[in-house]
Amino acid sequence: MRSTQAAGNRASTVLGRRLGSELLSLRDAAGKTQQQAAESINATGTKIVKMERGWVPMRDPDIRVLCEFYGQHDRKATARLLELAKLDRERRKAKGWWQHSPNAGALAEYIAMEDVANRVRTWQLSLIPGLFQTADYARSLAVSDGVWEDPDDIERIVEVRMRRQARLRGEHPLNVYAVVWEAALRQLVGGPDVMRAQLEHLLQVAQLPNVRLQVLPFRTGGHPCITGPFNIVSFAETEAVDVVHVDAIASTVWVENPAESSTYSNFFDRTARLSLAQHDTAQLIERIRQEI
């Protein structure tokens, strides 16, 4: 488990660590040593160490050669590693499209991971998931935060939030499984008009074939995920390990190892089983919308 604020090595990023760990897995599976890998790209063993630990940005030619050397001939798998490397370089240079947001520092790594993911499971206690928010709802959240006073900054935050939602549609849409506590539906963010429109939008988004939405009702009582919200980011490759994003008030924690990420998956699944079915979820959302 790592915190982006507490990480000891500033050169390390969650994208770099993920890319490095996947290259390490390929090398181990191929039975190659670090020195052999280094020789294949005309580098030193120290460079391989830094690459596998995510300490340095990686060049595309090095990744291609290493994949070939390790016997990785799946073009799609190699292309995904190259995409991770590109996003990592952009993150380090602050050139991703999401950097237009005033709160980019807290979001950049997460959005970059979301960009290359194929599925996200999200558990939310008090907020509508960001991928499902309307512009007015997102704007109201930014205003109520109290951190940003410049209207232009607030609008850039909203713009980034809306742009993220493009992943819900298109040729290869992101699969999203969201479980939301009932409190998120009843909290009047922005007032009655904004919230009614938000709930209507939520009903529409829930009809997308790649979206699954369930609500955990108040009557459930205690449940496994009562301590806080989190996002589980998954990738298309069967060997890829899920990455968990836990956003706290003053820090962001990334859970990057299989054992701990599996624990979050287990907690999510247990909470989902306690939640309303999709049809009942839609009925509850509509009933709350009419009550506002």
C-alpha cells in the first residue's frame, strides 16, 4: 500500500510501478536475469532495477526489445505496456489532458489508470460516482469544497469530470460496476433542482449495457465497506493485477499488491450482495427523485 504524499521516492509513480512490475513478471516467466535483460537493450543492470521499480520513465524501444527478449509476442499486450509508458511520461511531465484541472495533482494518476483500464468497480458512501455526475452536480461539489474561489478554476474541474465520462461510450467503453450508499442519493448537493436532475441522469446512465448500478439501502445496517469509499481498477489482461485507489482528505493511497487488492475485491463483492438488485435500485432512485 502506498500514499502519493508519503512515497519516499518522488520519481516513482503508480503508472511506472505498474509497468515495472509487469516487465518484472515477464522477465521472471522467461527465466532471464537482470543482467541478461540489460544486455538486450545495451544498458546496465542498474537501469533494469530502476525500470522494474518504476523509478525512471521508460523508452518505447526498450520496452519493445524487452518484450521480444522475454518472449512476449502478443502485440496487444505490448501495445498496452507502451500506452502505460506514454501515460507515465505524460504524468511526470504534467502533459496529460487532465492536467487542465486545478486539482490535477490529486487526480492525475487515477485518471491515467482509468484511461487504460477495462473495468472499474467503485464504492461510494456519500457522493454520486464521478463518472455518473452531471455538470451542475460536479460544479456544486467544487463550490462547496471551498478550496477554489476562481470561477474559471471551478469550470476546469467540471470540464475534466465531464471529459472522463467519454469512457462510458464509444467503441471500447469502460465497464463500471458502482455500489452507492443510499445517503449519496438523499444528500441535496446543489439544492433540489440540481439533485433531481442528477438522479434522472443516474437512471439514464444505469441503462447503459456497460454500467451496473446498485444501491445499498439504509436498512442494511452495518456492512463490510462502512469505513470509506474506494475504486478498484482492472485491466483486460488476465495476468494483470487489480489496482485499488483510496482517496482520503489529505492523501491518496494506492493498493498495488495482489493480496491487498483481493481483500478490497472481496469487501466490494460482499457489499454488492447486500445491495438492492438493479431493478429495485432504479425504483428507489425514482422514488427519491419524486420526493425531493
